[in-house]
Amino acid sequence: MNMHSVKIVALGTIGVLATTTSTLAQFNTNPIHLTQATSFTCGPHLKTYVVRSLDNRAGTGIRCVKFSEGGAGGASIPRLAWYGEGAWGGCTYRHLGHAFYEGRILVGSASDFHGNGECTNNNFPRNLTVRQTTPDWTVIQVTGAWNEEWRLVSSTSYRPLPRPQTCGGYFDQYRVSDLGGGRPGAGLRCMLKVGQANTTWFGNGNWNGNTYSHLGTRGNNGYGAGDICGNGFGPSCNNFGYSSLTFTPTPGGFKVTGAWSEQWRR
């Protein structure tokens, strides 16, 4: 495993944006239809949360959360990153987010996936306030542009949405191949641009016919990722600790080495 420090240069900043994107849903003509629920967990490498609305909207959803090492006063490392999906009022959504301390306030940003049948297509640049309401992060409230409460569970009755094939316009999207060219497979990488660019991503695909999904972000010593091992996300169930992944910029993408050997291209 290559434990060298990460070579990636963050292109984004934490500066206050002058405007925010409207949070009104844009509806797709072919929405995803949820099917019968089944027992779901994000797997052992991420925390599984169920979500409910604080303003009594009907809906269901899950959050797969990866905690990082960001602390009060440090704005370059997230405290947590998450992948979320579900439905509000029958309207399906899928998003990716992360939150950074600004002083002692945990400020979150998130972006919706779009193009896979999701109803929503919104962007949330630094307009989420993330707060743990219990000392051990078993309950999290997200307010501001959202009004949600997340509760930690070991598993829940939930049927995941179909696997995404595209990220949508709020992400830097990459297609993935084996860096050496000898391993059959391909994949999708959706890198967040809001909050701090080149920090948090969602990926899925297959290597040698084995499907996977993962959530990655940055720690104090570099990048790491954890597989989402739940139903519908793929059987691969690995963890890649912080500093195990090295990103090297290339024309139009990155080489990702260390625990992985991947070429990301736009």
C-alpha cells in the first residue's frame, strides 16, 4: 500500500458564495419508482442512518456516513461526508455531501445526482448547518436549506434506488479504467465541487465482473474510502484507510494509486 502524502491540489475554496441555487425540485419525466423494501445497511465501513423530516413531510431515506478528522477551527478537512438517497412525497432523490467546521459551526454542502430518473436536481453550497444532538453522533440534525434528522441504526427496511449511471451537472464526472490496462472493468466517479472541490466523491462500477460502490473523502494524512456494502450497491466490502490513496493530476483527470490502481478521465 502506498502511504505517500496525497499529491492532489484542491481547486476549490471555502469562500462564501454570493448566491445559492434554488432548492425547488425539477421533475424528471421518467421518475424512479420505489419497490418493496428489504433490510438495508451501508455495511461495516460506514455508518447507517435513517432520515425523517423535521417539518412532517412524508418520506423515507438513508444516509451512509463516513466520519473524517476535521476539527473545530480547521476548514480544509471534513468532519463527515455522506451519500444519501430516498424519496420526499414520492419524489426520489440522490445526493452527496460533506461538512467542514467554520470556527465551531459545522457547515455542510451537498449536490443532487441527476439523469438516472431522480426527481430533484438541486445544489446546496454551504447552506446546510450540521449538528450532533447527542454526544456520540447517534442523532444528527441538518437545517438551513434542509430540515432533517438522521438517526443511527444497525439496519433498516429500505429498498435502494437503481445504481446511478451518471452524476449530473453539479459534479466533476470521471470514467474509470485500470491504470495498467490489464484488469477488465469500468466505473463512474462523481466528485463534489461545492464546499471544497476535489475532496469527497462517490464511485461505482465493476472490476473483473464484481460490482462495487464506495464513498471517499479526505483525512488529515490523505484520502480514503469505504465500500457501501448494502443490498443493490454490490458485494464488494472493503475499507481503504486515510492516506492509502494518492491522487496525481493528469490531463483531464487523475491517476489514483496506492491501494488502488486507477485512471480517471473526464
